[in-house]
Amino acid sequence: MAALTPSEEAQLQQTIEMFRVITQSQPLDYQSLEILKEAYMKLGLQKDVVATSKRIAEAYVQLGQLSSAIMEYETLLQRFPDDLDVRKALTEIENNSFAGRGAELSVSVNALATEPGKGKPGGLGLKTAEQDDGKAAMQRLFVDGKLVNASDFARLWSTPGAEPVTHVNEPFLQVMADKGVLGLDKSVKLVIERARIGYLPLDRYEIDNELAKGFPRAVCLKWAVLPFDRMSKSVLVATANPFNKQAAAELQAATPNRLLWYMASPPELVKLLKKVFR
């Protein structure tokens, strides 16, 4: 393995700091745990790698994804055959001690994680005939939840048309806040809870501008989404609307890499999009 430059090491330390916070608040977010594990691995922090691998396996168990948990534990055993905790966990799984656990959480923690070439939950990589920009999900959350009246929702929701994109389309949550309909803090928190998506403070993260510019400008501005970092074969993307399957499909079409989505502050997201694609 090639030695890390000071800049690369600093970026990895920043990644660890960010994703420690995310995984503390979202302990079942195995995708963020994978990113954390890889950062530890690149820095040669083996003790942290092992501890994070165990957290990943435990998250899989809680989510009812036992085959994935077994694979994670068995990978650990290949390297550390005398690890009694791992052996005990495997025995418990094989004895069906965890049967039925986490059934209500059987969907992906990260609502918009996408796998190239797959068009199913957890793999929104295909364009659908009917555009789903998240309007229905947002309406259920805010209108059915009695937080926004139907007329305000209809007035403020905007679906981009076919015309050329010349500026960032402000996220719906930002529009509601600007019009005094619902505060950002409350709306962002509700979306994070409903979508089960990690929140990442972009103002504290060093964005990879060149990576972002490698994606279609029109897609990023139209849907207010920002690819901001890469970890191996995964690209991290910021959004303020994690229910937008159309944005996921259009962005996935531009890369063979897996997309991992994170919620961001709408004003910070808009600010960075304007900076990157000015």
C-alpha cells in the first residue's frame, strides 16, 4: 500500500470525525459504518477496523440481514480465529437466537443507497416511466402529518420541467422555511427520521469539487444533489430530498459507482452547489 500524503491523511481523519458522529446517532447505518471501517483501514488502525466490523455485523443482525452478518463475522474469523466474541455471535445466529429480530427495520437504513444496474429498493439505479421526485412522500409526511395545509403544499412544491437548467432549484424544505410555513430545524429532523438517513454537516466537510464536476451539472442543479466525496467504489451524495427516486436514477446513470446518500442542510447544500457549478 502506497504511503498516504499529509493531505490524504487529513481527509481521512476528517472522514472519521464526521462518520463517528453519524454512526453514533444512526447505529444501524451499516453503509456509514463501512465508510468508517475503510477510513480506519487506510490509516492502519487495525483495532478500530475490527471494532467497526463487529458493529457492522451487529447492525445486520438487528436489521434481520443474517446472511450479511454471518459473512462479516466469518471475514473477521479468517483474520482472528481466536476471537471468542465473534465465535459466540456466530453460534447465536446459527442457533436462531435472533430469529425475527428487526423485522420492522428490514428496509435499508439509507433510503436512497443505490447499486449500479439495479432497480429495486436499496438499488434505485433505473429510470422509471413515471417520474417520482418524492412529492408523494413529502405530502404524506407534512400534509397528512398536519404540519402543512394542502393548499400551501400545492403552492410551494415545484417540479422541474424540461427547460434547460441555469440555476439551483431550491429544495422544498428551504422554500417552506423562506415562506414562513415550517422551520428548517423541524422539517429536516422529520425527513431524517422518516427516511432513516444520516445527516452530514457539509460546512465542516472538505468537498471534492472535481468529483462533483464529473457529474452532470444539469442533474445536480435541477434536483439539488451534490456528489461530495468518494470512498473506494462508493460516491457520497448530499441531498435535501431523500425520497427523490428520479434524482437517484439520473445521477446513477452518470457513474458505475454505488451512490450513498446523506441528508444535508438545504441552505448549505444550495450554497455549495452554486460554488461548485458557478
